[in-house]
Amino acid sequence: MLGRQRLITTFRNGKAYPFVLKINSKHIELATSLIHLFQDAIGRRRFEIDDRIKAFNIEKVNPKVIQGLSDLLYKRSSFDDLSSANAQEMRWQIFSTSADYWKSVSDDRTGFLQHRKNILKATSLSETIEEEQLFGDIPANQKLDDFDTIPAEQLLHRFNIAQVQGLLLDARSLELRIHRSHNAAFKQLMQMMKFFRLMFDLKEIENKWLTLAIDGPGAVLDHSRSYGIEIAQFFPAILLLNVPWQMTACLKIPNRRRLFSLEITEDNPYQSHYQARNVWTHEKTTLLINRFNEKYPQTHRAFSESEIIPLQDNRFLLPDFTIEKIDIEKDGVKNRSTRFEWIHYQSEAKLKWLRKVQPNLPDNYVFALKGKREKMKALSKAMGKHLLIYMNDLTAPAVMKKFEEDTS
């Protein structure tokens, strides 16, 4: 995605219209030239690359387009930091010693290299120290080590999507309507919501249209910036839906008094770079499942499945993973299991929602919530056995302890 300074947006009659770069030969040629610039810049410093980008002057092309495409290519680049571990300390030592040295020098006819040698000798640093060891930690001096190339047309599509994503970072709220012509599409959307860890509420179902109200970053109690990024990253996933849909975002743009609406439907010019998948499982969930299975391989099993549990009043449970204990008995295998739903972000509305659904929860269903126990005494009392509170990271032992409490 792109920062605000790279966005090209038209605001008119209370609506926001993100700029869309046409996929034509002129723009493909521009994208191809920038990609080649980065491919040929391996080993060059960042400031050298910046100078080459500034030299681009394409007729009738907004400079923000070149800057935005370049920013996306920078995100596909990795740079070497060749400085010494204590580069800042060494620079301070050299500059301080140099200031004292020049105060005492009376003969200015000495060659530069000799002055350099004298100063380094006075600092006890090596006379052969390289410039990159002293300044390689400064981003402009870092050298391009690797570049993950991309086809020109895909880069243009990424640019267009990034224009929308940049606006969604300032979303107060989102409303997503989908046509429930296929249950598979509804199931896919629920998985996406869980994957991107969004907080939402089912607003209404009308004439086979389902409306979801998604909380914006402003509603999140902690880490609102991180949550805003989740919303922005959710947008390319919406493009994969194969049913009619409508997305409306309420935007609060900095330095603008009024709110603006961003509206996009399935009939749009955007092309997602995400790949369709059968099951959307977040990498943090996958890592936790793997750690659990490595720690308790003999008697327990953790796994994820695309499950949706309907409750009363159009509410749904979306478990992230299930813990299962296998007891081998004479008559066969008996399974005891508990489903866990991992809540990564909190809002006042979400905490109220937990209290509302508590009476209707299945017996072996647990919400994992980050926080301090002292501050969550009331919620913990209301939720009872259905709540697991963790301090920093959700760990396999914490999940195991809760599972044993839940199934004892």
C-alpha cells in the first residue's frame, strides 16, 4: 500500500474517487523502465537509485505515479547494512577528535590523506576503515542487495489497489454487502474476515443480501494503526468474491473537515494479487498449531478447519483452531475437543458482543483475549470458562492448560 503523500484522490460531493492508472502501452512501458532500473541497480546505493528515479520525466504522467510505482518497487527490495555495529559511536569519536585536531593544526599544506591518517590515529581507529563502515547504517547509503521482480502489468494493478488501500487506512468504518446466491461465497467471506482479524457485526439480511458492519481503526482500543493495515490488506481479498458485492467506507481524511464516502462494487477495474484458497488460516494461528503439535505429539492434536457456528440473532462464531485429546479405550477411540477463537483486537463493541453471546456458547468453546487479568475481572466473571486471558503471546502451554480445565 502507499502512504498519504503518494495518493491521488478526487473529492467531490462527499465522495472519494481514487485515481486509477489505465493499463495501456504507455504505462506498461513506464513500469517496465522502472523495473529495469531496479534490476540494474544491484550493488548501488539508495541515493543513487533515488537520483535515477528523479530523472524520469514522462510527458503527461503525474509525478506521484512515478513516485508511487517506485515506492512499491522499493518494498520488493532488500538493502545491505555494511556499517560497523558501533558506527554512530565511531562517527562521534572521529568528528570530536577532528574538531580538536583542526584547532591545533598550523600547517594547512599537509595533504588530505595525511590529515585523515593523523585523525584516525588520534582516535585509535584503524587507518584503513572504510566509508561504508562509518555511514552504511544511514538508509541513503545502503546498497541494494536483492530485488524481487514483478511483471509490469501486475505492478500497475498493484498501484491501483494501493490507491484504495491508502484511503482505507483512514476508514472510520466499512459496510460490506454481499449477495447470498451461493453459501460457499458467504463461507469464504467469513474465513477472510477471520484471516484479517477484523471486528464486524452482521447488520441485516434483506432479499438475499447480507450486510456486514466492520469496525474501523478508530474503534480499536489498542494498536489502531496495525488494525487499519489489516483493513487495507482485506480489500484485495474482497476482489476474489464471485458474487455481487458492494463496499462502502466512511473516511476521515486528515486536514479535511467533512467525512467522505468511498464506494466500490464488483464491477470495478481492480485485479487482486491474492491467490484464491480453500482455507484461509492466519500464519500466527498456523505457528501456534505447529508449536502445540510439536509439544504434545502423543496424546493431543491441534488443527484448523473452515467452520462457522451460527448463533441466535444472526451472530456467528468463527473458531480459529481446535484442540483434541485422544483417549484410547478398549472400545475404541474417544475424542474430547475444545474450539478456540483468537481475538487479536478489542473494541468496546466487541467486548459487549462477548457478553451477549455468552449464554448461547457451546460448552467447549473458548475465546482467547490479550490483556491484564486485573483489568478484565468483570469480563472474566461474566464469561466464566469461555475466556482465556493471556499477557503477551498466546502459547501452547497456555492453550493446553485451558483445554485441561475445560475438559476436566
